[in-house]
Amino acid sequence: MDYIKWLPERIYQLRMQKGVSARDMSLSLGQSESYINKIENRRTLPSMTGFLYICDFFDITPMEFFNIDSVSPYQKKELIDEIEKLTEKQTEYLLPLLRDLTKHQ
């Protein structure tokens, strides 16, 4: 896999899922307004520290970032957070529904 090409695409994908502009994300990271835009347009790559801040911004680990099988780790994490709030009885109702959804992919 060409990670130099894939990394900007992954950042774009995660940013779209989070619903934030490149400018707002850049500023949230304490960078210039064009920081994320330059990464997504392959004009630069983030430093290791910058990459870790990007992962923090998405509330994911570097492992989750590079997990190519997980299309939406941000949403997966949100889903898990919500599931953890359920009672045992609510979980019993939800589990068959989830199994049915995944069966029809």
C-alpha cells in the first residue's frame, strides 16, 4: 500500500465523517488555517507529533487510524460509547438487531 498517498485520503475521510472543515480542524490543532488542506492535497505530511495530534482530534489511536478494515473508527467509537450506557436489558434487545444488520451486508 502507498501510505504516502493513502494518509491524506484517510484524514479527509475521517474529517468528513466528523463533519468539520479543513480550516476548523487546522485551527483546532493549533496550526495555520491551511495545515490540513496542505496535507490532504499532498503538499506536505504531518510530523509524528502532528500525526498524534490528528489522531487525538479524531479521538482514535494510531492503530485505529491505520486499520484499513475500519472505514469509520470515529463512528465505531461513538457507537461503543453509546452501547456502554445501555442497561443489560437494552443490550439484549439491541444485539439481535445488530446481528441482523450485519447479516445483510
